[in-house]
Amino acid sequence: MIEQVRHGPRRVRTLDYMFVPSYGPYAHLRPVRIAPMPTEAMLEKDRAIPSSTFPSDHVALAVDLAW
């Protein structure tokens, strides 16, 4: 198995977003529950992601919306 190691400066970026419209036909939607995000300490537990704890380098975003 080849181990991939990234050397160089640490990069932390937000790549994914969720937007709730404030106007138009879906303006009545309201977020009622937002899934908790892992803390930076949790993500760095195994040094970086992906890891054995977080097998992807993306973190799930989840929101319940009231219709």
C-alpha cells in the first residue's frame, strides 16, 4: 500500500456551503436543526483527514428545513 503524505503548509478551507433562500418561491423554508460539525481537535486527532476516524476529506453538512 502506498501512503500519501502531504508536506508543506497546513491548509484548512471551507469548500461546501448550504444556502437557505430569503426571497422567491422557497423563502418560507426555515432551518430547524443543524447537524453538529466536528471540532478542529476531532479532525486533527489522527493528524489530518482523511483518517481512520474520518475516512473522507469532506465533512458532511446536514440541515433539517421546515416547509
